[in-house]
Amino acid sequence: MSQWIGLAMLAGVALGAMATGLPVWGVLVSLATMGAAASVVLDPSTGAVLAALPSRLVGLLESDLLQALPLFVFMGALLNRLPLARILFRAALRPFGGARGATLALGAILGPMNGSVSANAIALTRAIEPALAEHEVGPAESVALLTVASTLGVLVPPSLVLILLGDAMMAAHTIALNATGRVDRIINTQDVFRGALLPAGLFLAACLILAFLRREPGRRLPAPTLGEAALALLTVGFIGGLLVGVALGYFYAVEAAAMGAVGLVTAGSLSRQLDLPRLKAALDDTLSMTGALMALLVAATTFTLVFRVLGSDRLVAGWMEAVPGGPLGILGAGLGLIFLAAFVLDAFEIIFVLVPILLPPILMRVEDAQWVAVLTLLVLQTSFLLPPLGYALTMTRAAATRRATLRAVMKSLIPFILVQLVVTAAVIGWPALVHWGQQAPAAVAAPSEAEVTRRLREIAIPSDLLEIAPPKF
């Protein structure tokens, strides 16, 4: 009975967000409160586990990785407030063959800094759509280009999505290793960065080729001024240096975010483009976005604890265990659920809510956690692109001022979706793509089927926690 209550809570997240219009963190807290009350009524001993929530939240907020959140959000807010996007667009016109290639290049540069897919779609549409109209790019093709550009922040490092997924994967991998007794190195954020580099490069290169093939030959492209070209080179070099430094392990994501924020503030001040009103507006945006992310993180942590107290994660693990096809079948089932959820939820909501529930059972059977992390990113990006319900497509169409029919937008999106599917299929067929340039991990013995089955049933709540006596007042 209690396990089904947890599943009803999980379904209620998507339904509540769509039907009520409330922020997802509010829906999560409401459902978690109702689920916690039901768990205490059905089994009063679960109150002892729920009493551990405050200490769990304190431990969560003490994570050093969370320091990168406001820093990356601040970088995105500055990029949106400064005229840097328009300068970079003009500077990218000639090198990338016109407005189409410049839009995708700008998405790869600014997308990782803008945070969520919805924020990225809105920011890029507001900044670039007028320029696309000036270069005679049709409304449907404009929406398609901006949709693809807004999803690049999912896969291209360094980005908030990769940072938070890396943290969630580390927790899920730890649970899986403890449950199976397997000896392996736990995945971290840098592993996710490195694994995403080659697939992201392949996808971006193929999209740029498509954009170049659709350019208008003979069209005279405006050249940037010397100052604009210098600023564009410095910006691209600085962001590229941060990416290479994080990927090679010279500094961590928090250090990269701090350097990026300081660099942008310095550049804006020296160029006299960052005045006090713009700085205040950027700080207001940063506090608002960071507060929303922290509220979502706290709400998702509360929700997943109640979900496990109800034993619903064991029910999900049992269902996934019964999926035919062995490890690949379980992986496909888990990624399929994430794919469907991405039609209504943003990347952060999926990372905070679904990844802690679905990934531990998958990683108990699939040993290559880095491969699973990159496939999760690719599935998210694919779902965000697909019409008619793709999250990025929906947000871009809502923010665009020029209207286009869904059929026309779908026609413009098809080549990019095919590229996305080809890259995803390549990563599935050749897992070595995510380990390019890395040392192969040492082989470890796989646990027996009986041992995995036994441990799958124990991953929800440690038995010692259930024996904790209720607090005395």
C-alpha cells in the first residue's frame, strides 16, 4: 500500500506542475508532506527516519560543490545584461558562415552559463532573434536554431547541468557500489565533464556543418570592429581555458566559476559597460535564480527521502530488475522514463527528483557510470528538442516574437534531430567515445544475480535506521 502512495506522488509531480502552474519545488514539498503523513499513519516507526531530515538537509547544504551555483548563475546574468551576446554574434558571423552558424556558436558559449534550459531559451531568443530577422532567417528556421542552441548547455561543459548531474551521479554510484559490494572508483563531476567532451564536440560540429550548408552564398556579412573582435577572442579564449582546465583537472568547477565571474566583472568594468544599475540587476537575477534552485534542491531531497521511507524505490527497483534484456534493458527502461519526464520537467528537476530514484538500480547492473551519465545527458537533450512537446521548443516558441506554425518548425528541426539521434546511437554503440583520452578502468568481478537481487531490496532504507527509537520530549 505505502509503495503505491510513493508512485502516486511521483506521478503527481508532473501532473501538479502542469495543472496548477505552481513552481515544482512547491509541488514537491506539498506531495512530500502528504506522503510523510501517510507513512506515519501506516507505520509509526517511520517517524524516526523522517526526523533525520533536518540533519540530511544541513549535510546537503554543506557541499562545497553548491558554491558553484550562484557563481555560474551570476555569470549567466552578467552575460544577459551586458551587450556581449550581440557583440559575439557579430564577431561569429564570418567565421561560422552567417547568422545560422553564429547562433549555434553563441549557444555553445553562453548556454552553459545561463543555467536551466528555459532560462537559456528565453535569454538567447531575446538576444538573437532580432539579429536573425535582420539577416532574413525565416521565423520557423529561427525558432529551430534557437531551440537547438538553447539545449547546448545540457551537453557542452562547463555547465550547471553537468555540475549538478555529476553530484547526483556520485551519490547514485555510491549507493550502487555499497549495495552490490563492487569495488570501483566513484564517478565525480570531472568524469562527467570529460565524458561529455567528445559527444558534445561531435554534435556541435555536425550542427555547424548543417548551418554552413544552409548559408546564403554571396551574401555580404558585416565585419566586427577591431574592439569587438578583440573582446570576442578574449571571451572565447577565457571560457575555453576554463573548460580545458576543468577537463584536465587543473582546477575544480567551483574555482572555474569563481574565475569566470571575476573575469566578467573585470571585463565589464574596464569596458565601462558594467555600471551600478546593471550590476544590481544582475545580482537580483542571481539571487532569484539561486534561491529557486536551492528551494528545488531542498524540496527534491525531502521528496526522495519520503519516497524511500514509503519503500517505493524498492518497487521501482524490482520493476526495473524484471525488465528483459539484462543490463541494457534496465538502462533503456530508466532512460526511457527520463526521456518522457523531460517533456514536462526541466533538466534540474529531473536531476534532483528522478536521477536519485532511477540511477542507483541502473548502476547496480551497468558498471560504466561515466557512460550512463553521458547517455542521460543525450537523452535529456533529445527530449528537449523533439516536437511537439519538447521543453526547449515550447519555451523558445513562447519567447519568440515572430510566429511560425509547428509544422514549419518541425521541418527545420528534422536535420538537427537526426544528428542528435546519430550521436546518441554512436555513444550507445561505442562507449569508448566517452572515455576518449582517458585511461581504461581496471576490470572488476561482477556480482552474482542472486546477490544483486538481494541487495536491490535493501537499498531504500538501511535496517539500522529503522531501529532508531523515536525522539523523547
